[in-house]
Amino acid sequence: MFQLTQEEYDNLISQNATSSWGGRRKFPNAFTEYGVLMLSSVLKSAAAIQVNIKIMRVYTKLREMLLTNQDILLELERLDKKIVNMDFDIQMHDGK
């Protein structure tokens, strides 16, 4: 478990609807994937086990999304370099 930073907290707030009342005196804590696994060894109720399974599925989906996005970003970078090279070739050809 770790405590969110100001930037992480602001990002979390901007992505989720929050109530306008109350307030937070300190930043919230969050669990890592490993922390959730450790927590599951302590909690034994059927409800806790089901929640834990759902959380682990979310972590798995997030990991898959990050890997997919990484592949997309690498492909975009490759295409960008190709376009820059083509632009250079066109400029060189027009200059002759």
C-alpha cells in the first residue's frame, strides 16, 4: 500500500465524480497489485474473495491495455519517422 502524490490525486479527481462536501486532510492510500494479493491471504470471507478476484481481473486488464497502448505508440513513432524521411526526400527532390 502507498499514499498517492498530489499529482496522482489530482488526476484521480479529474477522472472521477466526487462529492463537493467534506474534504480530505491527507492523500488517499492505494494498493499495488502485490498488496491486493497479500490482502487476499488475510481476508477469508466469500465476499472478500470475490472482490479480490474482481480487483485482480482489473489489474490484468490494465496490464493488457498498457501493453497494447505501448505497441500503438511504438507504431506511431515508426510512422512519424517514416513521414519525416519522406518529407525530407520530397524537399530534396524539389530542390534539384
